Amino acid sequence: MRPLLIGATSFLCLAWAGAAHAQQVEPPKVVPTLETPVNEPIAAPSPPPPDVVLPEVAPIISDEEFEKAIPSIGVEDDPELDRPLESIADFEKREAAEAAKRAQATADGTVETLPPQVDGVPVPALADGDAVEAIGDAPISDSELAAPLPPLENFDVEPVQFAEAEDEKDNVSVAYLVKVNGLDPADESTDADLADLFGDLSALYDGDGKADNTAMVRARLTADGELMQRILASEGYYDAVVDTRIDRGARAEGQARQPGQPLTAVIDVKPGKRYTLADIIVDAAPTIPPTLIADNFPLSVGEPIVAQRIQGAEAAIALKLPQEGYPFAKVGQRDILLDGATGDGVYTLPVDIGKRSRFGGIETTGDLAFDAKHVEVLARFKRGDLYDSRKVDDLRQALVATGLFSTVAAEPQPTGESAGDDTEYVTMLVTQQKGPPRTIAASAGYGTGEGIRLEGSWTHRNFLPPEGALTFRGVIGTKEQGIGATLRRSNAGRRDRTLELVTEVTRNDYNAFEAITGRVAARVSYDSTPIWQKKFTYAYGVELLASREDDYDFAAGERKYDFYTILGLTGQVGMDRTDSLLDPTKGFRITSLIQPEGSLAGRFSPYARLRTDISGYYPVTDSIVLAGRVRVGSILGAARERLAPSRRFYAGGGGSVRGFGYQELGPKDPNDDPIGGRSVNEMAVEARYRFGNFGVVGFVDAGQVYRSSAPTFQNLRFGAGIGARYYTNFGPMRFDIATPIGRKPGESRVSVYVSIGQAF
């Protein structure tokens, strides 16, 4: 077996008669793997044992012969050796005297050329017999060199003019082509598209075949050669050889490359053998169940050593163990031992599973928005449950969804307290950092018949801790105006249960009726949220309305105002089997609403409003979804004239039958204004096509409102149209255009609807 790490390099040193010879042993080849190679230290030569007696070596010459062979150096040979050194002061005086003597000779006009001396001893003559060589001043051929320098303030720098143009052949922009040879065998043997992966990451391809100079092409080619080596190694080709070169194209010998002729950056690939897993060893303590790691480790003997597969398998173990009661499990550093002769690899992975644990208590720290007791309300686990990281993630998401934190974290802490069954309790430590509790929001919409509608709100999300939000709301529109206040307690005693108190005053001015209404209501609901979409939901509540509304009096032949005081109860149940709360693509939903109500004006007149909505979604392809909707409603126990106009059923508009104005369908008065009815039925079919963040929708809607308490499904009116969608992280933006089929006089040819969310 050939180890993954680099082996030690050995050196052999020999010494003989003052000469040395060193021979270096070539180190083994480094094989690129998932690990970073580490060099082993080189061992120093060991000294001989103390009890070893070395043999005596006879000297080449004797000491006496060596001393005689060295020439003697003494005073008798050179008397200058015994002469005392001259002091620095005496040396400077002597040099000054000689300089004064030469200066005097120059002043007299008789320059005496003396041979150079050292301490009065003449220096030997030169080859031509002269003791000195006279070198005169160079003649000044450029008068500018003798000119005085200009003043600094008048100094002006002029660019240097070269007699010949600079050779810029190495700095001229060049075009190049890219050619990869030999990659096909490796590409065909892998699941990944190596050529496409290389093209996405390549510096050469990223340059679009243009570079500032040849050096830049060469640098990109070098980088791409290293990239190709890494790509091949990631697919198990650890012995791959990648060579790079620049092909300047065919040209005559000695002739330069023609201008405009592109270079060719060539990458030659020899993949070599592909390494496979010969053995898989997971070094871990026993788990419960015993096959927990093996069942969730998606690697098998015989498959190629692919980096993505190896890393994915390790991530799967790191994810699965905390889900099965091991919160402190740690995956260690892998080791892969490769055999270059057989292409086999032995994979070893150490795993520390830690202590098997169960949920204990909850503690909080930091700048608190609410205490640990309310955190327990949000948690979907209780003391004694086996630890599951998915439930911890759910708690973290629920804390974030409150909107009360700038940062929040939930982490297990060991306690050492035994929980039985060889497990121990862990404490969930929730670290809070509360954020600004106040927010301002706004929304806008438009619909034919409804006009423009603008809504704004101010909310204090933690006005009454924990999660007691106070909201003030205002609506301004062409058909609706209103103000109101809402006190909402989220997660009231139970996760996702909401208690809501509402008071509001609204004014509506529609073709069907004009009303000024005051409303006070209380409601308890258990609804789906983006974090947890529930299969079953419910809501119940009570409301009191006081409203002044106009209605057409057929007996008087005119519209008259009346005052209505209504007390009602609300009950709603829902079942949801779709795959998304905001943008479903498959499944169905059913919602049923019952509202027992009664008029308090005069004698009590009870009645009940019933309504059922069913919608379904079917994915035809990954990008096309068919969606359908049916609505049926009925009012039992009261004649239409006894009902407040705002409590009757209407149809038409963006959330009903598109192609018609708001509340336009159904019975009408002599002025052709809708007056509402006691039953309704609606249907819609959509074909939704999505591409990226955009979508196109074609739809057909149908519906009608009836005077009777039971819908007859007759005289249905149809509308058809097309819509555009822009998908955001909070839901799709909707823009629909529709037209009525079989349009009647007075009906709009085209209706437009703009809002947030799908039509259903």
C-alpha cells in the first residue's frame, strides 16, 4: 500500500581524505487527495554507541615533516614586520605636508611628476615604463552640459523622446483559443460533466479569448492547469498528468507570428487510473440502534473516490446523529490510504458520538424579549423526549418568526444529570438579543370596481409581553376608508394559537351599497404559518356590528338608509394537504365557515351564513401547474330584505370572478346596481407556468349570485384572461387582465387586478 503522506527523504554522506560526496534519494510522488499532504520530519543520523572502539588510522606525514614544510616568517626575513605602527596623528601630519609641497610646486609653475610612493618607497613602473598614467578631462561636446542649472521655480520637466519606437510586441492585446485534449475518457466515466465544470471555472474561458498580452495568457493557462488537476482529483483521478503549452500557430522558420493570428492555449490531459474504495472503516462507539451510522452512510466498497460523495456522506452522519439523540456528535478528520499499484483506497473516518441525551429544561440569557416559560410554549418538545436537532431548529425558527429579536440562538448544554436508559439530560440555552419592537408597514392594490386601495399600519409587537402586539391601521381608497386598532396575543398559551381583539370604523362606497360601520370583535384562531403548515386549522369568535347602510326599496322605488345592529358568532375549520402555504403546486385545501347571526333591531331575527371553499393543485411538469377552485355559499333563515346589504353574498372582482367589476354579478335594481343575494357559486381554473422568478398564468373564471338560499348553478357568467407573476420570498406579485365572455351593456371590456399572492 502506498501511504497518502509524503515519506521522509534520505541522504547518504561519505567522507574520505578531506573530500565529501552526497547522494540524495528521490522522494516518493505526492498523490493529491481529499487531505492536505504533510511532510514527515527527516531523522538525524544517530551517534555510535559509547562502547564501540573505532580503529586507529595511521597519519599520512609526521608532525616534524609538516613543520619543516611550512616556510618561516620572521624579522630577519622582512625588517618591516618589526617596525612599530605609525599613529593616525603622525600619518595625517605627513599627508598634509606632502599635499602642501605639491600645492607649492603647482603655484611655482613647475609640476614635478613623482612616482607614487608608499611610505617613501616608489611604486613599480607600469608596463610602458611610466610610473603613472595621466588621464585628462573629457572634452565637452554638448554645450548644454556646461550651461548653469536653471532656477528651481523655472524648472520644467519635458518627456524624454526616444530615437526609436519601443518594441511593444509583448504588450499588444492578443486573441487566443482554448483547446483541451484527453479529457473525454475521464468525462465519460463520471456522473459529473467535467468539461462543463472546467468551462464554468476556467480563467481562460472567463477571458472570452482576449488578453492584454501573452504573459496574461500564460498566467491564465497555468491557473487552468492547476484547476484541471483539482477537478480530476475530485473525481478520483489522483495520478492525472496535466501539461500546458501555448501554440503560436504555423509559421515559417524565423518568422514572427502574424498580427491578428490567435494563440492557442493547449491543455493536455492524461487522466490515469481512477481510484476506488477498497474498504470503509468508521471508527465510532456503538450507537442505538446499532446500525444507525451504517444505514445513513451512503458510501459503498467499489465506488470511485469522489470528493463530493465523501463530503456528502460525512455531512449525512453529522446531520443524522443529532437527530437521533446525539447532540454532541463530532465527525473527525478522514484518512484515505491509496495504493498506486492497484488503484485501491482504504477510507477511515473517526466519529465521536458523544453522550446520548434527552431534553431537559430551558434557560434564557442575554437581553430578553420574554422569559423561559414562554420559550417552552414555542418548543415542540418536552422534558424527557429524546434529543432531536430538528425540533431545536424548529424552536429557533419560531423565535425568529416572532420578529422580536435582532439575534437569537438555541444550543444544547450538557448537565451530567442521568435520564435513565444510559442517557443524560441537556439544557436548551436560548440566547436572546431583542430588537426594535416597532414597525411601520404599507401595502397597495388596485382592482376594477374596487379602485385604488392603500393601507398603512403601525405595530408595537411586544406592547404586552410576551408577544402582545398593538396595531393601529388605516385604509385610504377610492371605495373604502377606515381606521382601527387590534390587540393580538400570538402563541397564546399554545404554539400558533392567536387571541385577537379588534375595534374599527369603516366607510364603504360601492355600487351595491354605501355603509358606515363600527365593529368590535374577539377571535381565537389556530392557523398555518410559513414555518409550520398545519393539516388542520380552526377559528372561532364573536362580533358586534353597528352599521348605517343604504338599500334599494322596491316598494318606494328608491334607495333608503337603514340602521342595523348585528350580533354574530364565527366558526371556521380547514384542512390543508398542499405543499406550500403561499404558492402551492400540488394537493388540496378545504375551508368551511359558519356564521350564526341575528339582527338586534326590533325583534331578534336569527339566520346563518354558510360558505365552503375547495381548491386543488396538480403539477403537470416541473414548471406547469393546473389549479382549480370552487366556492359555494348560502344564507339560511332570513329573507334578503331582512339582511343588511353588507352581510349578503356578492361575486365579481379580483378574488372572485375576474373579468367583472367588484360585486357586479347577481341580482340588480332598476338602476343596474347590484343588490346582493342569499347564495353564491364560483369556479376558476388556472394554468400557471413559471420560469425562474417570473410566471405567466392563463385563467377562466365563472360564477353567479342568486336570490334563493340555495345556488342553482344556472346563468353562470364567465370571464377569461391572462396574468403575470413575479415571485418574491414573501409570495408572488400578481397582475391580471381579464374580459367578460358574452359581455353585456354597461360591463367593462377589460378589468385589471394588481395584488400580492395567487388568486387562490
